[in-house]
Amino acid sequence: MLKKIFSSTILFSIGGLLPTMASLVLLLPYTQNLTIADYGALSIYISFTLLLQIIVNFGVDVFIPIHHYEYQDDIVKMRKFVGTILTVVLAISLLSILIMLLSGNFLFEHIFQHKNISFFPFGFMCVVTAVFNAIFKIYTTFLIYRQKPWKFLWFNLFNFVLTVIISLIGLYLYPNTLIGPIWGRLLSGVGIFVLSMYFFISEFGICFDSTMLKGFRKFCVPVLLFGILTWILSYINNYILNATDTISDVGVYDFAIKCTLLIEFSQNGLTSAIAPKIYQMWKDTGITKSTVAENKFHHLFALVTILIVAVNILTLPIIVPILVKKQAYHAAFQYLPLICCGFLFRGIYNLYVFPIYYFKKTHLLPKLVLVSAILQIILGIYLTKTFGIWGAISTTVFIKGTQVIILWFGSRKIFDYHFNIFKMIMMPLLYIVTIIVVYFVFHFDNYWAPGIIQFLFAIIIILIVFRNEIKQVPSLLKTNS
């Protein structure tokens, strides 16, 4: 079992990393061909695409996997269920395109003051890209919960290759413009949309049966609102910086965030592998409280997160300047340690959010995250206006911490939590304090000294606090008899 979990974790992690790898692979040609202002404009377009993708998705990427457990033993009902949901998503997609076609230009003119951010043609292309990406996201997420890691990997590899190749061709044909990046995402979106629809229809067909929509709106509307609020937490700083500072500051901020994408998507891949195992465990046992077996997954996540964060903080300020030559982008490196601190809350976040999804209490999510979103906007405007990029990043890290507290307050009523507080909460907080002290209290003349100090501290944490988890690693690599 452990070997299977380990192998699926690797495949899901690699597959989940590929979208990030596409962004990272393209980061170098982007920085070579785009000014920091153009890069800032591109980040606005991409974040707008992600917002529309959330809306088109409508929470279906969560609804189908969670509810498929009810039909997994009845192929006829499964086909009818998936086919009906697919029909609904296609209807939402067409409606979204129509609405944005009529209102998009008005919205862009009133939201953005910069002439290089407009709805036609790039904004509308982002709308269509969002629709294609939403269908792809729904299908690939379903593959995770159906435990098809190889297919998940090949789908994401196809998307990766298509996005990179088309974007590079566009950059070569139209250098120093956004034509290549925007068209690259749109045309690769066409490819993954066709691929996803082919397998959706061939495996499940397309139909409409209203009886299959029982609980659909009640489940999906809160997830949709949760997705939008989460988008606010992740991307509103781009828009605040755009309003209070300059589009170049948006570029610096977004580039700094992009440098840490490997951490985020490593966590997403590991979450994708762990979540189905925990859900299956709850389904098999009917237990609504933490168990030793479940907590091992969370401890493993915490261990891996600390290691990944430590390595990235140590190496990013050294490696990235070698690859990115334009000096305007180098202003981002000073922000990397503080950005990395925010990722250390993800382990305890997962622990509290998993039961909300599994026990279908998604109506709690918008209520819980709304508080975080309001704080994000208020603090973000004040701190960003006062401290610029430092204010935007500080707001994000603070909100990630408060979000955990808010999630606990809501989810404790539906699940009985028993876990190692030292491993899941105290150690990440202690590591965050260490990072802040070595980087922002002591002033070193180079990157190496604070980087090595925090790295050694992380290794000590792993070797002492997570020694039991380390002992399980060899068994993961053994072949089951």
C-alpha cells in the first residue's frame, strides 16, 4: 500500500507540477522579451483568466469527484451523472462567453487605467481560454479521484508541451509583445479542451437528467463563492498594486510570486495524492475523528513542505539571477523569504478543509473565507499604499495564518480533531520566526549566510521532530510482495 501511495504521489505531483513548469520554462523567454511593465500586464491577464475559469468551473471539479463515490459501483448511473454535469458546464461556458462579450469592454475601461490592458483582443481571448481550461481542470481532477495517475500525467504533459511550443513560436514571431504569451495559452487551451471533451464523451457520453442534479446548486454555489474569495486572497494584490503604484510594481510582485511556484504546485501534487486516500479511509471506517493513520499523511505533508521551503529559500536568490539577466526583475529577490513563509500554513489548512469537502459542508466555505477576503482587501489597500510591495506580501502571509484559525472555527463542529500540535502548528510557526529573524532582523551582506542558517534549522527540525516519518521512507521504496 505504501509503495502504491508513494508512486501515485510522484505521478500526481509531477502532473500537477507541469502547469507550473510551463510557467517556469516560459519565465526566462518572458523576461528576455518583455519589459517589466509588459510582464505586469501579462500577470493581470492571467489572473483574469483564472477568475473566469473559477466561475465557469462552478465548483464542478469538486462536485464530480466527491459525488462519484455514490455511483462508482453503478456504471449506468455514473455515465448519466457525469454526462448531465458536463452538459451543465457547457451551458455555463456559453453563457459566460456571451456575458463577457457584451460587458467586458466596459469593465476593463473602468477597472484599468493603463492603456496596455484592454478587453479586445487579449481580454476576450482570456475569456475563451478560461472556458477551455475549466473543462480540462474538471476532467483531470476527476482522474485524481478515480486514481488514474498515469493518465493524469499524460494529459498534463500534453498541455505543457503545447503551451510551451506555441508560446515560444509566438515570442519568436512577435518579440517584445504579449501576442505570443496570450495566443500560446489560447491555442493550447483549444488542444486540451478537445482532448478532454473526447474522453469525457467517449467514457461517459453527454446527456441531461435533472434527477442527477440533486444537491448540485447547494453544493456548488458555496464552492464557487469559495473559489472567488480564494482568488481574491491570491490575486487581489495585483489589482491593488496596479491602482496604488505602477504596472511595473505589479510585474516585480508577480515575478517574485512566480519564483515560488514550485513550492505551491509541489504542495498541490502532494495534496492530490493524499486527499483521496484520506477520503477513502473515512468512507471505509465511517469515522468522523482524527486517527493515527490519517495523521501520518498530514505529518508527511508538513515534513515535505519544510524541506521544499528550505531548499527554495536557499537556492532561489542564487539561481534565478543567473537565468534572468534584466536588472528590473532582480528587485523581486529580496521578497522571496517572506513569500515562502506563507506556504508553511498549508499543512494545517489541509487538515481543517478536508472534512468540509468530504462531509459536503461546503456552505461553510464562503462564510469562513469571506472574513479572510475582507481582511485581505482592507489590509492590502492600507499596507500596500503605505509600504508598496512589502505591504502586499505581508498582507498575504498574515491572511494565510488567520485563514487557518477561521477554518478551524468552522470545521471543528463537523469533525473531531486530534493531532500533534507541535508538528502541525508550533514547528511551522517556529520556522517562520527563524526565517524572519535571520533575514530581516540580522542584516547579512550576502544571500548565503541567512540561507544556510535557515536551511540547517529546517534539517534539524526534520531529523528530530519528524524522525518517525523519516523511518517510513525506506518502506515506501520497497516493492510489495
